[in-house]
Amino acid sequence: MDHMVPAATFTYDNVTIDAQTHTISCRYLVDDEVFVEVASIPGGDFTKPGIVEAAWWYFLLAGVSYYKTNPAARVVIAAGTSSKAERDFLQTFLIEGLGEFAFRNGIDVTGLRVEGEDETARPVRITAPETHVLIPFGGGLDSIVTVHELSPRADRAALFVAERPNARFDAIEAPAKQTGLDVIRATRAIDPKLLDGVDRGYRNGHVPVTGILSALGVVTALAHDFGSLAMSNERSASSATTTGPFGPVNHQWSKGLAFEQGFSKVLSERIDGFSYFSWLRNRSELSIASVFASLPAYHSLFRSCNRAFHQDPTRRLDTWCGVCDKCLFIDLALAPYLSTQELDQIFSGTEPLANPALEEQLNILCDTSEGIRPFECVGDADECQAALLLAVQRPDRQDNPMMHLVASKIRQAPLPAADQPTAIPDWLLRG
């Protein structure tokens, strides 16, 4: 595919649901090139109210993986009717969700426009109880804290794990087992052409995968009689990572408040009675880390290092790598609350804050350097500064020159922002 000739049209061509095989098949066109993605929810009841409507949104949001192969200015929803609000949200999802992709590829996607036959759907009333909560689970401290706090309040709670076919990760399975909750799974089989996309000349880069998995989670929840999907996205996910030539760029956009509110609103146009929210939405990373620090049963099990999730099993680590920005941030967030000995055990002897070679990475996290913040799911600069200033006050951090040097560059001690009320269902607030 010649990128000197951008695609003219991206088409949402067709979506079909097979209740017998529990699958959703999504067909997309980049001009005349066909892509097909298949999602499967084993054991799910596809006759439940709301399944068709939820599958529609999975179809729309999953399309971003194929749109980015050769971004077109014209996007057409041909598979069915849509409201203006739905098209506007999808347009925002594609533009904002591909902000990092566009920034790294040096292209502008802000001019894309979504077209489609106009009609506002009549929402379908679901039968799944709102007090049945499905919790997407990735094995990191955020989702562990959500499970710890939320599951006792629910009449029924289970974990949602989305995976590629025949690809399970110990970094998810071990802490999932520790929760004691049932695990409900869905698989997402992307078109095989994406796997060798670079050789085919496709554009490559980050997609807003949390948005895609949110939509798949809604389908899975309804197919298993859950009326709520509780995410574990915190306050700082809404903060931009950097600013590019076409505006703010947020690696975590589909974990942010704008996506949560927008997706919840368009869902309500088609599905009546379903709750999509983040339990941690207005919580700081420090607040979440302080809770996780009090859950020692998970300390040896959780892993957030991306190298634990490599698609190639031969390159997958069964420990923290100890040198990436994600490892450094998790260590920093926990440092005010756990001892150096405890953190050294968590990181198997490779605690990032004990590694002087990571000084510049720590400077960038704390905004005491001119470097661009990492395109990773890490806290914002204020949270990193607050964590560092708290950590260096600990007696067991007095002999860490790197931490004290970076802390000395912080001009004014930021106070960790207080947690704010969050938009979660009323029954949980009463619980």
C-alpha cells in the first residue's frame, strides 16, 4: 500500500452476530481492501436484550485498528443507521484516540468526517441487574483495588478478561486467581493481515484499545447477565501526555473522562439500564497505591510491566523488567507506602528507584527535565512529584542520591489532590 496515496474512504461495511457460535463478525473496507475481525464470548447468551446494540458499538470502536492502516478523510457507516450524536462520538474517538498514532507518524487525522444514514435508535431495556458487576481485569494494581473495594458491594461480581485466541498471560491469571472471583472471557481475533502489516505497508502505531475492550466488555456483560461494567481508570488518565502540532496528545485518551462520559451517553441511546463507569475515576494514583500497599497478598503476583504481556511468549518476561517507564512509575507510586525491602522483593532485586541509570527517566516523570513524557499509562507530573517528595521523607530512602537530587529540583511541594466525588451508580454509593 503506497502511503503517498492515502485511502479515499474507510467503510464500516457489515456486522453479524451468530448466537450459536457466540461470535460477532465485523467487516471493514479501506477503499476496496477487506478486513474482518471476529470476537467470541464462549458461554454467553446472545439472545439477551441489548446484545445487538452492544455489538454495534464493538463493531464501531474496533474499526479503529483497520482505519489506521491507511487513514482516510472520509468514514462511512454503511452497516446500519446512526444518530448524529453517535457519528460525532465515533469521529471524536478516531481523532482523539489516534492522537499518539498521528503524532508519531507525522500525519493529521483531525480532518476526518464520519458519514451515515441518519436515524436515532429507540433504546432497548435490558434485564440484567445493575447490581451484577463485571470488572475488566488486567492484573495491575488499579484493577486489583477496584476488585477489593467494589466486589463486596455487588450482589454478583466477576472478572472480565479479554484475550487473543490461545494467548493467556500469567501476569493476569495469577492475581485473578487470588481474587477468588469467576473469570469471564472474551477473545478478539484481529484480521491476520494486521500481524504483518508493516510488510504490507500499513501505518503502524498505538490505538485506543481500552475503548475497544470497553465495548467488548459491555457485550460480554450483557451476555452473562451483568448490568454494569466497572472500569479501573483513574483521574490522571485524562491528562495529556504531550502537545503535538494538531493539539493535545493523550496516550490514555480512551481511559479518560471524556471517553467515559461520551461512551456512556451513546450507549444509553441504544441500551436502557446499563451502567458503564470507572470506580477509580476521581482518585489519584497515590490514593490507589496507598490502598494497594495494604493488600500484601497481591504484592508478589501483580505486574504492570508491558514486557510481561509480549505477544511472543519467547520474549515475555515472568518478572518486572525494572528499567521501563512503567516499572519506574509503579515503584514511585508505591514508594511512600512500602519499604525499600518490600519493593526490592516485588521487583525481584531490580527496584527501579535503586538504579542510578534511571535518573533521567525519573526527571521526565517528575517534570524536572525537558524530555517528552513517556507514552505509557503513568501518572501525571504532579502525582509523580508528590510521590517522590513523600518517599524521600522515609528513613529508608535517606541514602538514595538519585531520588534526593531529583526531589531537590521540585520548586514547590505539590500536595496530593484530594479525591473528588465520582459519577458511579447510586446503589454503590449507598452500599
